[in-house]
Amino acid sequence: MTYVLNVKLGGAEFHGEGDKEEVRADYQLWLEALRASGGRGASVNDSIGSATQGGASASNGESGPRSADDDLLARVFHRDREGIVSMLVKPKDVPDQILLMIYGHLRLTSEPFVFAVTLARSLRKSGCPLDRMDRVLGTHEGTLITKAGAKRGTKYSLTNPGKKRAEELMAQLLE
């Protein structure tokens, strides 16, 4: 009987098949390589053994903080099993909440933008229900936040000054 281990941590994946001890040893090596790369590996696939019989399988979709920056993100944001990002602490100003939520999405999902529908769901989960984000953003839009698309296809991202402002907000929240 072949031992099978499949693990996905962020964007990195491990696949191992074969003798249980060999798979576990290779998995430990893979974890060390992942830690050394800061956990930012796009995809790491490691196939072990040549047998194709079914066996035991384990999967883990969550990973803990790996650096000081990741620790800071973990103190401000939470990403649940469905991938919804929420804020654990938030600024009082609603446009700043939106700015910070966009930043959290960009950092935790590694996507260049966040759709308005996803952003609204995350804001509601964080305790900031909004009817229309575009009406609340005010001066942030264009200077700190970029907007593209229309209606349900609207996407938001941050300018470089927007990213800097979001990092400053995070630091202020954790003082």
C-alpha cells in the first residue's frame, strides 16, 4: 500500500507518494525550503515513489505567520476557509477601513486587485456594512485607491501612496 500526502500552504503545494517514512522526510525538507523562501513559493511539487495505489491522504489549507511582516498582517487580518478576508482591528474612518481592507486582500491573496463584491462581503464580515463604497471613498479614490470596471465587475486596487498609507494605518492600529 502506498502512502500519499498532499498539502497546500498558500500558493505552494506538496505531493508525495511512496513509503510513509520517505514521504514524511521529503515533506520536512519541503517545509524547510518553503520557510527559507519566506513561504512565497508559487508552486512546489514533489512527487515521490512510482506506485500509483491509493493510500492515506492529508491536506492542510492554512499556514501560520512566517515573518515579522506576516505576523503584523496576522494581527490585523484574518482569512477564513472560504477565503474571505476580515479585519480583526479597524480604523474609525470608513474610507480608511476600505483602504486597509483592500490592502489586506492584496497582501493575503497576492492578487493585483479585489472585486467590489468580494470587498463588500469582507467589510460586512468586519462589521462595516456599506450600501455603496464609491459614495464613501471620497478623496481616497484616485489618490490612494484605483477603481476599474463598472457595476458588478468593479475592481479596486491601491496606488503606491495608498499602500504606504495602509501600512501606516496598520502601525497606528497596533500601537
